[in-house]
Amino acid sequence: MVVEDDAGMTDQGSAVIPALVFDEEHVSVLVGGSVSVGCFMVGGASIVIGQAGMVITVEASDAPARSGVWSAEEVRLIGPAPAPVTERLMGSPWGTDGRSLPIHIAVRLGEEVLDLGTAKVSQASTSDGVLINCELCFEAPLSRQLLNRVRPPLPPRGPAGPRVAQERER
């Protein structure tokens, strides 16, 4: 298994962004060996569930209709989610509760996947028993550097933005 710390150096000094780069083999280790429950897609996020945990991999995006990192403290899943995902995140009506198992959050940045740490469900909504929205809080907030890499800041709006246009109409 190849696991590397993601750290970069520039001519101006070190620019360390603490995140673990991992592959499919590492995902297998995080969920407890072979994937016993399955792999699912929820709002653009890839979810792998195993006996020992869950790995949620989101795309680096800030689109409001897709699952993703929303802030340094929060990740959101936008459903609908299949029953195994709903049960693992919200608890099973049959008494087997996987909510105490770790939820690992990762983000895909091109060809690499960065492990962002673990998270806990903070809020979830269902419709007819189907998970439609789930907010997860990171156990350790992301650093500003890592957040900027995972969710790049938007460029500043130019002077011809909608606000300027509205002021011109007055």
C-alpha cells in the first residue's frame, strides 16, 4: 500500500498542506477490508461502506445542488441516497446502528484523492424514509490552505457585475 503525505515546497519556503493522498487499497483498509455493504453515488459523491467504516469522496466543487465540502467545518451530501447509505448515516430501524463507525471524508482533485479526516453527522433530512440532505461536521476543521485547495476561492467580481449594472439603471 502506498500512502504519502501531501506536502509541497516552493522557492519562498515550505507550503505544507496536511492531507493524506491515498488509493483504493487505502479505502479498503478504512472500511474494514473488503467492501461488504457496497459502493454508492449520492449527489456526485462516491460512498464506500464496509463493516468498519465509511468513506465519502466528494468532488472539489461549490455547486449548491451537489454533495461537497461547504466550509472548513462542514460537508454536505445532497440526496436522494440509497437505503444502505441512509441506514448507516441515520441508524437502522431494525436496531443495527452503524452511526458509531467512522466516516472518512475525502476529496478528488484531478487524479489524486486527499483524505480530509473524519466527520460526524450533525443534521439529516429524509422524505418518505429516503435521505435527501445530510450535513456532516469535520472532527478537526480544515486549515485555510487546505480549504482553499479543496474549494478554491472565487475570483473577485469585476466592476461590470450585477450590482454595478443595477446602480447604473438608477
